Amino acid sequence: MISFSCRVFYLILLYLIFPLKLYAQDWHLAGTRGIMNFVVVSKEREADKDVYLEAIQSICKVGENCKIIFWASADHVPTSWPMTDAQRESRVVDYFKEGNSEEEKFLWNCRIVNDPSQCF
């Protein structure tokens, strides 16, 4: 039988060789409205595109239109429509995928990525 310390060592070794991506704790679906999905990402990971890509992959279905608006604070997610100016300005990413063509648009808040071709 393998000792406890050996098991811990092997678990640590496995983690170092195959790091786990635990993004699900870094984002959550806060609501929906039609095809729109409202997602909150952790403030610490708001500049990490991998977190957004994991959410997109989990939420969007192949061949269907998909719109996701991301915020870094649940306080800014709209509970009614239209969004307020403060809610609109606090978005961190806007994502849209056209289902038939699979054309995608991924735009950052310019506060995070200050590139006019990639931000709003």
C-alpha cells in the first residue's frame, strides 16, 4: 500500500505535469434574456482571455447565434431592460457568434485592451 505522503507527492506531480484549468470558478452565468447571456467573471481574471473562451465554449452551441455580455461585478448585470449607462460602461467583454456562418466578434472594454480594432 502506498503511504499518504507518497500519494500527496504523486498528486502534486500530476498537477504539475497536467495543470487543471478550473475556470468554472472564475465565471458564472448570471442570467439570460433571449439569445443574450449575462456572465460575471472574477475581477482577478478579467484580462485572461482563456476564462472567456471557456465560458463561450460552455454556453454557445454549434450552429446557433450566441451573444454573451461579460461583467467583472454581479452588481452591474442588468435585471431589467434597457441597460443603464453604468451597466453598459462596466461591461468587460462583448461576444457574438453568428450561428450559420460561425462568424465571431470578441470585443474587450478599452480599459482592459486599448486597441481600437479589438475594443469598445
